Amino acid sequence: MPPWGWRHHLGSTSTGNTSGEATIPPGNNQLEATRTHKISEQTIYVWRRRFGKRDPADVKRLRELETENAKLKRMVAEREMAIETLKEINRRKW
């Protein structure tokens, strides 16, 4: 979940659809879709602005890359903390 706390983010709706694919039958309007999936209209706007006309495969790949990026950022932060700790220990010994 993003740090700013979306209630339903990137396909994790209360209906359990995490594939990133739309499950709204053709012809249904936006209001019916929000009621069906128990999400706010604003969430639809955010998703539309973020994903636009991307294919579901592109959305899935984007999510995978974002997840990998977050892991790498954590690894870099942990490494920086370890380096700072070692520098501090080294300063105290002399």
C-alpha cells in the first residue's frame, strides 16, 4: 500500500480482484462500477489518471517494477545505515 494510504490501491478491491484487469461489464456507467466494487469515484479518477490506456500486462509489470524499486531502496537505506554505524564505531576506537 502506498505510504499516503489509499483505501483501495491498484486493484486490491474488496471483491478480491488483484489481477489489475477491469471486471466492469460493458455498458455499466461509472457510478454503478463504484457501487459494485465498493470503491469511491475518486479512486476511479486516480486509477484512470495513473494508468490511462495501458494494457493490463503493462499495469502488472509497472506494479512489479514499483515493488522491486521499493525493495532496492530499502536495501540501499540499510546499507547506508550499516556504513554510518561502522564509521561511528571506527571514530570511537581512535
